[in-house]
Amino acid sequence: MAFRISDSVLRGEIDNRVKGVARGKIWVAGRPEPVLLEFQGNARPDLAGCLLAFTNPRQPIPHAPLDSLHPVQRGCIGDLTASRKLRGIKPAARRNAVCEGLRITLITQTP
């Protein structure tokens, strides 16, 4: 089952300073504890070898299905980059502006 948690993310941190391993935490709205991440693989070159800390500037939206999200997520990195081109995240005056944004795709093996 695919979870799209971007609307619910408060903040997070992902550590890819050990080659081939990414660990971290993501805090989501409606959960008292962060979701722990333990993944194999590396980020794209812009984040490989880095400790990434991020916050969501938007108001989070808690989603009920997140209650069933396992508290420890294990698997492999699908995509981890901060150079993804995004549209429509700027203020209303510049809605069609293109900027770079964070993209995290994780493929989990956790039940």
C-alpha cells in the first residue's frame, strides 16, 4: 500500500553519511513519536554523504490512515534528492514559479 505522507509531515532528519545506509526520523501530524527510518542505498549526489534536516513550511494535515503506518520503516531508497523541480509552492503572486524542492521516495519492506 502506498502512503503519501507529505501533507502530514511536520519535520524530519535523514542521515546518509554512512555509504549504503540511510537512517532517520520523520515526525507526522497526529503521531506522538516519530516514524523511524532504516534504509539501504544512497541519496542522489546532492545529498549523498549528508545529514539532512528539514521542516514543512505548510500547515500539516493529519490523515487517519497514518495510524496504521508501522513505527519503524525498513527497506531501500527509491529517490532522495533536494534538486527536484517543483511548481506552485511559491506564494500566490508567483504560483507558476519553478523552484527546487525535497523529494523522498522510500520503498519499505516493513509490514
